[in-house]
Amino acid sequence: MERSIILKVILFVSGIIAIGVGGAILIAPIAFHATSGIELGNNVSLLNETRAAGGAIFAVGLLVISGVFIAKLSFTATVVSTVFYLSYAASRLLSIALDGMPSQELLLVGILEMTVGLTCAFALVKYRLQSTL
């Protein structure tokens, strides 16, 4: 897979977003989710489950950003970022269909996830095709 500056920027931005979101959920889940109008309360089990998801998101961000610096990981990082962001966006769309409309903040997050995911998918197709020619 060709490692252009555009691909590196895409991976860097998508990795930083995941690291930031995952880190915030891992460190301060109550405050992070409150920005979207979600109250976690003091349910220890819910906080544990939320932090676990935050840790996974953080780890995905580390993997994706490593594709910027380690050439052998560029393809894997692009695939992971594409699947990660598009699966979040698709899950939000399913939730809208099944549960109704969430807060405006979560709608904007879904649009961001779709945009980043589609950008990564574009990069995956573009740079994968160039490397096979």
C-alpha cells in the first residue's frame, strides 16, 4: 500500500480522534458522556463497562496512528479505521431506526464517524489500487 502524505494525514486524524475519545471515556466517563446529555450516575458496573469500551477505542486509535509511522502497518491501520468508524456510524443508524432520534450532539458525532469512515474507505481503495498497478 502506497504511503502518501494524504494517507498519513487521514490515519493521523482518525487515530487522534479515537485516542482522544477513548482516553476521555477511560479517564472521565461521567464528564465525557454528560457532554451529550447522557447520565451514567454512579453505577459501578456501568462505569466499568463504559471504561472498558473507552480502553478499546483508545487501543484502536493507537493501532491506527501507528500506521503513520510504521509502513508495514499502513494497510492494516486503514482497514481497522475504516471498519471501526463505519461500524459506529452504521450502529447509530440502526439505533435511530429501532430507538428513535438521539441528542443533536450524538447525531453530529454520527456524521463525523460516517465522514471519517468513508474517508478511510476512499483511502483504502485509492492507495490499495495504486499499489497493485
